Amino acid sequence: EAGVVQSPRYKIIEKKQPVAFWCNPISGHNTLYWYRQNLGQGPELLIRYENEEAVDDSQLPKDRFSAERLKGVDSTLKIQPAELGDSAVYLCASSSTAFYGYTFGSGTRLTVV
Amino acid sequence: GENVEQHPSTLSVQEGDSAVIKCTYSDSASNYFPWYKQELGKGPQLIIDIRSNVGEKKDQRIAVTLNKTAKHFSLHITETQPEDSAVYFCAASKGFQKLVFGTGTRLLVSP
């Protein structure tokens, strides 16, 4: 079974530019998460989806970040405009109702210059 | 909200030694405690987890213990090998709600 697939793996952009990340969760996993991991830190939740519904987006900086999960499968996370402080690894994870544990993707490393 | 503290931040051991990483959590309602291993350039990988109705769980060379009264849990790795070198994260959650992660422990196993 394929794991959680994220793309791109790396992205370098200039500040004030837009950027988007894509995530394909494990088939059948109805819960999808976006986490941000700053260098030397643990991941922090940005948004959690149950199927198509965002059920926890309290940590998402809504002035510049947006996310969507169409048809309850793939998801995209967008930043517009990007700031220097957005440099981090953006991790997508998924889980099923039968199992608490998450499966993480390899992440997208964003560098804003 | 939940706060998870993790110690030590770095841990160096000789191959074959045991390694112990400790975490404390603040929210007594948390009931799920996983441990993740993260290798360079990869996402965190679940290695073992424990629920609040269990005090200890073991899987080959790794084990996790949970003390609900004291609100702390620990990861134990025995007979460490160089391939165990990685960053380890503990986390806590209430059911399917968000995982709150510790700050990580960099484990280095020297041959």
C-alpha cells in the first residue's frame, strides 16, 4: 500500500510569493492533518479534516494560509503571500477511525528567501 | 491546552546499551500516547503507542510505560543499534483530536 504522498519535496520561493502543497492520504483514511515542523521542533497542527470538513483549524493563520480537501480525499495547503517565518517542513498525515495512529508523509521543505 | 515536555534533548549511547526518553503531559484527559521516530529528510514514523488503560507495552526491543497519576510516559530501547540513531518524538492526544508533540530527542548510537 502506498503511504501518504506529498509534493513537492522541496520548494524555494521569494517572500510575498504564493506557494501550494499537495497531499494524497492513504486510501480509506477519512481524517487528514496538516502539520508544520520548524527546525529542531516537534510538529504542530495547522488543520484537521474529517472527510471534507475542517474540524480544527484554530492554529491555521487564516490571513495568509488556506486549505481545502475536495471530495474528502486529496488536500492542498496554500500560503499567500509567504513570509520569511514560514520556512519550515509542512507535513501531511492521515488516519482512520479504526486506529488512532497517524501515518505521515515525507513532508515538503519550504524555504522562503 | 495540552503541553508535552520531553527530556533529554540529546542522548548518546554505545551500541548495545539501553536508552530511555521521558515525557510529561499536562492534560489529564489525554488518553493516547504515541512515539515517533524521524530520520533525516523523512516524516515521523510511528514506532509504538499506548492508551491510557494500559500501563506498559512492549514490541521487541522497544517498550513504553505510562504513569497516569504522575502524567508521564517513557520510551525504553534495549540493545541499541546504530540504525536506532534518529530523532524521537513523544506525543499526547485525546482520542482523535490533535496530537501535541514534545520537542524531540536526538539519539546517537555509536558503534
